[in-house]
Amino acid sequence: MSTTRTYRTCPLCEATCGLAIDIADGEERTVRGVRGDEADPFSRGYLCPKAYGLKALHEDPDRLRAPLVRGKDGELHEASWDEAFGVALGRLGELKAKHGADSIAVYLGNPSAHSLDAMVYGQVLLRALGSKQRYSASSADQLPKMVTAALMFGGGLTVPVPDLDRTQRLMIFGANPLASNGSLMTAPDVKGRLDGIRARGGRIVVVDPRRSETAARADEHVAIRPGGDAAMLLAMVQVLFDEGLVRLGACDGRVRGLDEVRAVTARFTPERVAARTGVDAATIRRLAREHAAAESAACYGRIGTTCQEFGTLASWAVDLVNVLTGNLDRAGGAMFTTPAVMTGRWRRRSDARFGRFTSRVKGLPEMFGELPVATLADEIEGDDDARVRGLITIAGNPLVSAPGAGRLAKAFAALEFRVAVDPYVNATTRLADVILPPPSALERAHYDVALYQLAVRNVARFSAPTFAPAAGQPAEWEILLALAKGLMGMAAAPLAMADDLVVRELVSRELADMAEAGERVPVDAAGAVLALGERRGPARVVDALLRLGPYGDGFGARPDGLTLDRLVGEHPHGIDLGPLAPRLPGILRTGSQQIELAPALVLDDVPRLERALDAAPPEMVLIGRRDLRSNNSWMHNLVPLIKGPARCTLRVHPDDATRLGLVDGGGARVTSKAGEVVAPVEVSDELRPGVVSLPHGFGHDLPGVRMDVARAHAGVNVNIVSDEGFVDVPSGNAAFNGVPVTVAPA
């Protein structure tokens, strides 16, 4: 049978690799092969094993092709789309009318960031519901970095990324990009890019409790104690001030709070933090000096710095190092991407507001309109009228990914009604009353709205669906918009009418921002919508934002600029828009239009870190880890991504294994304040003594889970022992790394 080659971006992680996909001609809808697209200007033919999972995902018999509705027998049964929407909107409407919008919580999972439909229309659903009970994977992932970026620079995704292709020195804290493919740093072929640093005479230093895949290839690995990153980074800043090594470079004249930072960090000498960090004072001083002396350098931190008890301080300190060594906003340093598509480009004031409301039980402040997922169980439990009674999950599996999973599962089971937009019956959706499955990834258009804002090079690529959706299958954006208009009392209104309202409002807001910024507005909202033509859904939104973006045609104002038609027609493999370029001061959206080096929210948490310096560390702590073949829990149901040796093992240092009586291949009981699990032991000297490691995303053997491959590789759920009370205090982000545990033979 003949085949046709199509091209698209891989949507399975943050790397955004270009793929060449061979599909069978005719009616088979079959993928014959997947390989890297050598013409992609960003990934240049690279792809990781996850890309092969796209074929398995599309063909997976466990992936839902029709809605499920819970019947009177208590079981989930296939239903028509009309029936499923009717039940979902009927019950959600009843809860909202009787108990208010805040009686319904919404959780957006990590895959939402990899879905164009969910990125655009998920926000429409949130606004239609009007609930303050909003949660997402952000508060189990990168929230501290978003908070400090907003406070320092004025935007939640205004995150400096390492200029990997030009830097001479890269210092990595708590990140393993060879496994993650980059995170809050969109960078396909990270291995090749890191090898490029060394090939041009540069140096890579990895600071991590584990000798990870990235650390093993680095020039130097520093085995820090989990949770010590903030203290070590602040000690490096102290050295910069003390030895006269501060150089502001492009930030000179554009910072506020320099004296406050000097005063605060003076209390964090390398000698004082050595015991807490597990890194001797001489090493800390040397790393600070070498970083300051490098021709160009970038400091980068990720999960190890954000998902810990001092995540906000560590995230802040990473950027302090970049600013104070003169490496922010310069080639080879930490720079800001200039994306082709983004909202709020012309806005001059930050839209980040914190603490506008608090959680009902613990009084935790909202961040970016969300509450921390660590308090979701609190908001469900109890008998008072204000409790959460209903839940909508979108592409999320919080009973595997959120802290305190045991308690959270009991809370979910007690809810009055649950709706899931998800392709699988997993640990969370098995409890749903209605499941609305989106089409497969190959049946959707794709553009990385969020990830291209964090790319190490300015690029753009739009992917049309590889296959048309099956007959009767609504697109994901149509599912989300149908729920949204139903919750607004517009269930009978045509979907096209609601979609027109979405686009008109978005375009109007962007044009208003342009006018407020003093820019010439090339078209009015009605004219812009008319010029966008007959497209529907997120493709029309991408076209609008492309045209109003920095490379766009401005709806005719710049005839040679980008439009979606031009991007697709002239650049089917994507377009390279050039290396990262300096963006100061124009990118700043703080009230002062300066880089705020000493935000009060951050400085207020410094005394907590100081107290920790003098406290005795736990005898044993738990950290997570990542595998290149995994990003989200549903990938464990795909044979190409889960086959091979068991990955859900408890890695233990040989000295700890001997001391605790653990043997390789035997069992270990891991106990924390939150719960306990039993996992197989893997003795490994890659960990520093006193640290054990379990990967995330496992625990698929629960009753009702309909994922046969995942159940055969069930593993244990590390978040049974993650403590929902163990959080980064300023942001409320869950602290998965450094969890105090006891370990004993099982």
C-alpha cells in the first residue's frame, strides 16, 4: 500500500520536535512510520523515543472514542455526545444554581499546555464557570518560577532562558534536560546543544542530589543536599558582592533593590550554608568566581528548585545570579524569547495579581487566579455549605500527580458530581460521572502557544491535523466551548456564534492594548474578524495573534509579515525567526519599569530559610526523577514508551542500603507523614547518601482503571507519601523534593 508523508510538531513534551510521519493512503488512518523532520529549522531531524508513542497513542484500544456516563448501576457506559453533554451541563448547572460557582472546582493538567485547543478554550471555560476554585499542574510544577518572574520582570511567562547555542558556561540547578528535553526551556536536541557548549570550549556544571543523565555528561557534578539550592545560590551572590564581582551589564540603570539584596545575602556566607547545602564553602566560592569570570554564562534551575520547600527563594536566586554577573539579556547568557504568538504583547503593566482571594480552609493566597493543588482536598472536605461539591478535570490525573494522593482520592470519591475531558479511564477519571474524550493528538491542529515563549531560539510552526477526526467526534475546542456556553446559559446557541464571540473579544483586547501603548492600530475589531476569514476554532486565534505579533503583517500594515496562510504555505517545516535578541527594557511590565531585585513577597520568606540553616536535616529524604520516555502518566499505557526494565524503583545509595538492610531487587517500605508505599529497591551510587528517589506518574493498579498496559506496569504512586502540607510557603507550590521519610526493608 502506498504512503503519504506529512509533517507536524510533536506535542508530547516541551521540546517541540519536528516530525515526518508516513501514513497509509486510503481509509486505513494508519501511521506507517515516524521519524525526525530534517528540514525543521529548530529540531533539525532530532527526535526522542516519545515521538514513536504517537502511533501507539492514536491506535491504543484503551483510548476512548465515545463519551462515558455513569449509569444507575454505578458503572461507566458509552453514551452519545448529546446525552453526555446533557448530563454534564444539567448536573453542573444544578450545583452552580444551588450552591454558587465556587461549589465547582476545575483542574487543568499538564497536557493542557501541549494542546492548542486547551490552551485557548480552556480559559474560555474557566471564565464561563466563574469559580474561584481553579487548580492546575502549575502548583505541582513551576509556580515559584512564574511568581518570581512576575515580581521581577512583570509577567508569569516572562522567564529568561539559557541561550544554549551561544553560551560558554551553563550552571544547572535541579534540572535534568537530557531526560526532560528541557523544561521552562524549549530546546529540542538538548544533548546536541550541551555537547556544542563543550565543543566550543565551554563548561557545564550540574548541581543536583543525583548524578543524573545530564550530570553524568557535565564537566562537574556538585551533589547538593535536597532543598539546599536557595541557600547555595544566595551564598554565591554574597561572594559576588563581597569580592567586587557584581557586573550588571545590560541591566545597569534598570534595577531596583540592589542594596536590599546586598544586605540580605550578606547573612548567607558560604561557611554558614555549607552544612545545610552539603557543599563546602570553597566549592561555593569557586563556582561564584568562575561564573562571574566566564565570557558568557547562564544559570538555569528547574523542578529541583521549584518543587521544594524554598522554591520561590531558589527561583529568585537563579535570576539574581544571571543579573549580577551581567549575563541577563545578553548573547550567551539568560535571555527572553520574542515569540511570534502571545497575548498581551502591548500591555505595559503586569497582569499578575496575587492574594486577591484565599482558600476557604487554610487561607492560602491565589496566584495568577489559581489556588494551590496542595489544598484541594481541604476545600472538598467538611460539611459547611461553602465546600467544593463538583469537579471538572481537563487532561489531568491529579490522583497520581498531586501531593497527598491518598487523602485526595477519598475527597474525590465523596464529590457529588465529576466531569472529565480526557482520553483515558485513569486513576482520576475512573471516579468521574461523565468522561468527554477529545480526538487523538494526530487529529488536532497544533501550535505551541506557551512553549514558544520559552524557546532557546525564536521559531514558529503550525501543524494541521494529520488525520480528520472520526465521524461524530467533536474537536477538543468544541467540547470545551460547548461546556462553556452551556454554563453561561447559551446551550442552544450555535457553536459558531460562541466562537465568534471568543475571537472578537480577544482581538478587541489586543487592539485596545496597542492603542493604550501609543501604537498605531491598523484595523478595528470588526475588520480584523472579517479579515480572518472562514476559519474556526484555535487556528483562527493563532492567525489573529500571528498577524498582531512582532513578525506579523499587522492586518496589511506590513505586507511581507507573517499570517497563518503564509506560515503554513511557505514554511511547512516551520520558520526560524533568529537567535534570541536583547529585549530590555521593552519587555519589563513592572510598575516601575525596572527589574525588581528585592520583591517584598520574596524577602519576607528569607527568615524561614535562615531558621532552616540551623536545623538538623532529616536522616533520609525522598526526591523524584524523570525518564526520557515519560512525561505524563498516560504514556505508561503505550508499549513503545513503557517496555524494558521496570522504572518504578526506589534508588538507594549503597551506604544507605547497607545501613538499612536493603538489598538490590528486594522491597523497601517508604513512610512519610502522609502515608507509605512499598517499592522494589535499586541500589545506585548516583545518589548522595541520605537521599532516595522514586519516579512520578505510577500507581495504575486501582480498581476501575481501564489502561491494560499501564496496569501491567503499575508501579507505586510516589504521591501517596508526598505531604500536601509540605509546600513552598510564598507560592503554595507542592514540595515533592526533600520529603522527610523513613525507609526500612519490606
